[in-house]
Amino acid sequence: MVGAEAREAVEGPLARRERVIHTVTYGYASVWFMPAQARTPRSDWIAAGLNALARGGPEAVRVEPLARELGATKGSFYWHFDGRSALLEALLEDWQQSVVDDVIAQIDAGGGDARDRLRRLFALAGSRRDLPAVELAIRDWARRDTGVARRLKRLDNRRIDYMRSLFAALADDDADAEVRCTLAFALFVAHPLIAADHPGRTRRDVLDLSLAHLLR
């Protein structure tokens, strides 16, 4: 171990000692005090971690830089996480919740037929300006980490399965449904990578026209 990893191995156990919740006993009650290190919410660490991941991949997700960015102590980090690997796992879990579980629940809650649900799905995906950078960072990470690759495959299958079930109501047959959901997912993942100009149209115009074509 070298650098930040070596420091984490030494300092992590020391910082974790600060997790203790102190109890002060009075004549009429016991009052529990949470240390100041816990005041930076776990969700803030995850949000900062996802931003770092989007900027520089998993190598950019480090405790000390995140603590400086949040104005927090390392004790705050170790209150919520056992170490850097636990934060990385939490980032993947949060991403799964955000782009799969929450999305499916939100689309289904709106009701309507398959075409209505697909329109809402496309609109929701297009509204998340932060999503493409994190998505691409995780896909790049999966190329170098078999565990992340397995998780990504499971989540991609869930996303495709959901769209397949919706496109089946519009398509002529199973093959047509498969083509539509594959093209829709490819647009979502790859469109941010396309640098070509579209004379007379914006990138958003072309994306909207492409998705409208898939809903015919």
C-alpha cells in the first residue's frame, strides 16, 4: 500500500474510534450526545463521491479530498463508512437506486398505457443532467473491475427488461420490441458521446425525433 491507501489503513481505525455516542447521566434522565463528526450526512458523502467518480473515476474517490470539499473531518467519514471500499459500494448502491428502482417506481406510479410510460421514462432520463457523466464513469470502471461489471450487467438487464415489457405493447412482434428497446437504451448511453453536428437541428431535437420514432 502506498499514498492515500496507506494513510487510510493507519488513520482509519483511529478515526473510527470517534464513532462513540456519549451518554451523560443527570438526576432525572440520560442524555445522548452525537459527536460533531456525524453532522455531515451520509448522503452528502455519497453525493460528493458520485461527483468525484464522474470527474475522475473510482481513483478520484478519496477520503481526504472529499473531506476538504465538504468541510468535514475524516471522523465524519468513518462515522458512516468502514473505509473507502464501503463508500465505493455505497456509490454503486445509490446509483442503482436512483437509475433503476426509483425510476421504475416513479414511472409506474404515474399510470397510463405503455406509450405514456415510455414518454415519461424518456423525459425523466433527459432531465438528469448529472446522469450521463456518472453512467459513463461506472461503465468505464466496469471494464476494469469484474465485480462492478457483474453488477452493471444485472442492472442493464433490469432496464432492458422493463423497456421490453413496455415496447411489447407497441411492437408488431418480439423482434420489433427487442430492436426498439435496444435502440432506446443505446441512445441513452451513447448519445452523450456523439460529437457530430445536426444542421438545422439541435442535439436535443434529434434525440427527441429519434425517441418519437421509436414510439410509433
